[in-house]
Amino acid sequence: MNTCPIFFAQSIRKFAPVLVLLALATSLKAQDAPAYKNPELPVSDRVADLLQRMTPEEKARQLDMFFGCESLLATNQFTIRTHAAADAVLDPALAGKNIGTLGVGSIHDLYPRAKLYNAAQAWIIKSSRLGIPALFLEEGLHGYMDFDEVVFPQSINLAATWNSELAQHTGAAIAAQARANGVAMILGPVLDVARDPRWGRVEEDFGEDPFLTGQLGLAYVRGMQGDSFDSDHSVIAEPKHFAGHGSPEGGLNTSPVHAGEREVRSVMLKSFEPAIREGKAMGVMAAYHDIDGVPCTGNPWLLNRILRDEWGFQGFVLSDLGAIRRLYDTHHVAASPADAVLLALNSGVDMQFYDFDHDVFLNAILAGLRDGRLSETVLDRAVSRVLRVKFLLGLFDHPFVDEALDATVRHSQGQSELALESARESLCLLKNDHNLLPLSKDLARIAIIGPNANVARIGDYTEAAHESTEQGMFEQVKRMVSPKTEILFADGENISASVELARKADVVILGLGEWQKISGEGFDRSSLGLPGKQEELMEAVAGTGKPVVLVLQNGRPLSVTWAAAHLPAILEAWYPGEFGGRAIAETLFGANNPAGRLPITFPRDVGQLPVFYNHFPSKNNSYVEGDSSPLFAFGHGLSYTTFRYDPPTVNILASGNADDVEISTRVTNTGGRDGDEVAQLYVRQTTASVATPVKSLKGFSRIHLHAGESQIVSFRIKASELAVWSANGEWKVEPGEFTFGVGGSSEVALTATFTLK
């Protein structure tokens, strides 16, 4: 209406004195507010201001983690011990009893929905004197683990894609799942170099190579952390298990690692370094084990000298679950729980993970301050690291989440499509004699047999009860083939019945491999054969003379030596996640052209271990029982088309520095189908001051080529990728000749050379 401007003008004049007083009061209030609450100040200033206001008890509490369900919820409010029900309600009285008024560093094992998170965070802020928010952190290795989100393929699948862009998208998707529910830190990725396939946690890793692991880890961390921590879709990433956890004695989880400094630096740390230096990961988990007798949580050389002084790490170090306690009751390098706490803090650990009772942890810190075994400087430094992360995440300024956001993320079309594409790209065709695959959709009768034939295996750090038969291979194959095709099924338990079923079919698809409780954390193996009676089943079915396609779902390389010698086709699917059955069916019948490449070597026999492609040249090459070559090499994988590599070219700029080495080659799809190829660059220093591997991966590129199409693929090698840890204990790029090769697997010959002066 025309009178509105006049009304507002008159109102402003009328209330001008009041408005001036209100503005003055607001200004004075802002001046009175503590600096740490001022979002305009630098984070370092806010941390310093808050720190000087805190009591020793409040500082200690910021280094402690609380069990979410047990601390905040009545027992009828969670589905399992670690997971809140979707409609769970906070119990303030219980929270007050368990947490009190000192605040809390982090909350784990709650897996809240947004409404519960908001209520819990509001209570934590209100109940503590200084209003410090909690950091909610959870597992999310291949999906935020609340059991009702899209489950992505396991990490070993992501590694088999050799696709850094896909790794970045996956990290971002998982971050969005978590942050929509208030969870601002994910305990991953796992960047251990997996060098013993007996180890149950191989499935969580990106394979045996430090360069591949490092590049995929970097992409994953960048995806998770995004362009800003202070958003509704990014989280703190926490690479683990720092460091060397993938080479345990006997393949047994948490066992000692026997390695010298050169191997630790050249292999075990190289897989972490890009995520820290370039990706700026803000969390790191210190591992359980000891390296050369020094436990990781009590190793200042590892956590301070390398991680912080050499790499410039700016985040905080979290103990693995119970790893500080192990200093006392397993490694026996601490005489008491208090000694273990102080050793860990003085060595560079910043937060405990359910190690000791909260009072024991608190009193150990207070006693250490009193008797001088813990300096105020060390304590303040640890607390500052935790607080800095909380400020960067925006938890002090806007600690709550939009409760409507989760509905736009949970099982969204985009997340589902990403999971399916990751599964497709991860499938590794290991053998395909006489082009048995892809199968015709018009076969009269197909038998699908085996314990993994009717389920999409999802792997550890998800709940096996959520594995879907609807998404399994059997159901998905039925949707792929002609309506006239008869599909026969047997789970393989009755071998005789399975054989009779196979006799009726034109082709047999065997679904074999592993599952949870055979593979995963704490499920290490002393053999690498097919578990149970699967080998007997496979040989019996093959004895029918029918063409057999072996489809493996498993978390580690298996010694399928008989299958490799006698079956015409083998497809490795790993743990392909929620939509794995569809990806497998599409690949078997040609809708998806497989291009996964092995991120880890398949041994012929467990007696070969350790076996990895980048061994030293002094390794012998034969046993009494036969040669020491792998069953399937690192980087191996077939396609339904073929590729040709032209001789590579080298360009070294005038400086002659390794940073200037560029290697290029033309790759051509010479077959009749469109497909992906993974071009791999391997390099070896011809002569060096110390022994170096026979070859090392220094570059890779996954490209898509139409039939007949060519593309130039170029790799740029940095100096840091050619340096060796010398006998004098320093990184050196040594002048001399380097040999290299570019091809489709680690078996490529190194025939070209370049020279650094």
C-alpha cells in the first residue's frame, strides 16, 4: 500500500532513540563476549583465548571420547549396542550422570539421525561451562555406517578401479551422508599398504602399492574434506592405521611389524604422505602394533618428527580403539595405565579411544601435571589441536544441522548411481579363454551355483544382515537374460545335487569366495584357498564338462590355482556393495566391459608369501615345487576388447631435474568394442646407492576409448617419486639412468630409458 513507506519512516523516527540504544547494547555485548566466540577472529586467536580460560580438568576432557549410545540413551533407544534407533530420544539425566559438566572431546558409536544429534549437541554445549561443542565421529569406510545409507563397494573395489576421480566422488558422497546427520569426522580411509593377504583387513585397503594407495587416498581425502570444512557436506578425514599396519607378522592383525627405517619410509609411509602433505587431512589414527619394537602410540619419531615436523600435519592424532591401553597390557612398555596415558600424550597422541575409564584418564593427566611427567605445553598443544578442528568445522558458530537435509542425501539417486558405477569399474576379468565371456542372453538354460551366487557381498564395516538377495547375482542375471532362458539355482551345499543341476545347463556360473566372519577385521587366515568345501564343489561342477564361469566375491587375494588352470573364465568382483549383483550380471552378459585391474598380487600358494610385484632384484625365483611367479600379477585385468601401446616418448626440460620428466604414449583400442584401459607407468633406477625394487608404479591413467580410437596418455614424474632413502639417512634424487615401461599391468617390460644428470 502507498502508506507503507510513510508508516515505516514515521516508525523509524519514533523509535530511533530505542534503536540507537539497542545497537549500543549489542556492541557492548559483543565487546564483553569472549574472543573465542567471535567468528571474525582467526582460528588461532580463538583457540588461544579459549585455552587460557580452561581448567586442567576441562582440557583433559577435550582429549577423551565417550561411547554415544551408552552415555546418552536408555537401552531401549538403540538397535544394537553401537547404533541409535532412527527415532531415538536423548536421555538428559543419563547424559548428566555419564558426562557431567566438564565437556567432552568426541562422541562415537551413536550413529545419530539429525534430530538426535541436534538434541545431544545442544545438551553438551549447554551443560559445559564454556559451551564447547562435541565432535561426533563415526565409521564410514564405504558408507556412513548407520545401516540405512547407500553401501558403496569396499575399499579394495575402489582400488581395483584405478580411478582417482571416482575415489574423490566416493569420499564426498560418504561425507555428505555423515554430515547430514551431524557427524563431522569419518574414521577413514585406510591407507596401510597391504603386503600380506592372510591379513583380514586387506579388503579395507587400496592394495599393495604405496603410489596407488597414496593417490587414491589423496583423492578420497579431498572428496571428504571438500573445499571448506565449515559446510553441510564435508567432514574431517582420518587416514589410518599410522603406520605400517598392513604388514603384520604372520598376517595376524595388530601383530608386530618387522621393518627398518628405509622400508618404513619408502613403502609404509609413502602411502600416507600425499593425503597429509597435499590433501591436508586433519585427522590421523595411530595404530595398535609396534614397528621394530616401538609401539606406534608411543613413538614420537613417527607421530612428531615425521608426521608433524617433516610433513606439516596440522590436525590431531587419535588412538586406535584401545591402542594406548596396549602400551600397558600388551606391549608392556608402560608400568601402569597412568604411565600409558602419559607416554602416548608425550609421544604425540592427542585423544584416547575407549582406552581407560574416563576418571582414570583424567586423573592420569592431572597427576602428570603435578609431578612434571606431563608439561602444560604438551597438554595445551594436544588440546589446541582438537579445538582447532572444532573451530574449522564451524561447530562453535553453527553447531546444529538442518533436519531436512538428510532426506535429500539418504539413498538418493546420485548416491545409488555412484555406487553402481564404482562396482562396475571395479570388476577384474582375470581369465577369459576363447572369449567365453560375455555370455549370450539367449542361452536355453543357465545354472547359477554357490554360496555367493544369490547375494551381493558388502564386506566389513557394514552389517552382513543387510546383504541383499534381491541385488545378488542370481536375481540380477534373471533380469538380464531372455524371458525364454531358464535359470537354475543351487547354493552348493549339496555337491551331488549341484552337479546334477550343472549337467542340465548350457553354462554354469559359480558364485564362490568369502564373506564376513571369514574376511574382515580380526578374521585372518593361515591359508588362501576357497573356504569350506568350495574347492570340492568347483572341481565337481567342472567335471561335468560344461563351460564354467567362476565369479569371486572376497576381501583378499585367493590362491585359486586349480581354477586358473582348468576353468575358462574367472571374474573377480571383490565386495561390490549394494548394487554388486547388477554390476556382475551386466559384466557377464556384455552390458559392462570390465576394466578393473588388480591392486594386489594373487599368489599361487600361501607358501610364497610375501609376494608383491615391487620386490628387490636379489629375490630368488624358484621353489622345489615350482617357480615363484604370481598366479595373477599386480595391475592385471582383461577386457572384451584389445589395446595397443605405441613406443613411449620422453621429454626432459633443460634443467635436467626429475620434476621435468614427462613420458607419453599413444594407446589405441584395436578391438571391436568400446572400453576402458588403465595405462600404467613403471620405473626402475638402473644403478643406485642402495637396492631398489625391480620396478615401481609411478603413474596410472584410466581412459575410455571407442573401438578404433586412439589417445595420447602422458605422465609427469616428480622428484619425490624417484628419490631413494640413502645409506646416510636422507632423501636423494641420484643422477643416472632410469628404465621404464608403459602398459596394461606390472608385467610390462621396462625397455625405454631416460637419464638424470
